[in-house]
Amino acid sequence: MDFVADALFDRRKLRMLTAVDLYTRECVAIDVGQSLKGEDVLRTHRQLLCPPIH
């Protein structure tokens, strides 16, 4: 998991939390927002560990 940051044309911040499978190099999750908090990181991590059953 890693954070990527960028800015929009009007200088608003944009942050992305990415989770990449190191073996296949597949991006398995991206969480995007202007402000990502610890709760957002935990939610994404839990979704990866315990995906919902359909």
C-alpha cells in the first residue's frame, strides 16, 4: 500500500491510496479523496483481507 498525491487544475489536493500485488503487479485497490485518514486506510485494508460475500 502506498499514497500517491497530485493536484487538480484549480490546485485542490488529490490523494490516492493504492494497493498493488507485487507478484502480478495488479492494482487490487485504489481509494481516492481530497483527504484520506487512518480510518480510510483501515477500511481499504479490511476490504482486501475480508472481501464481502455475495
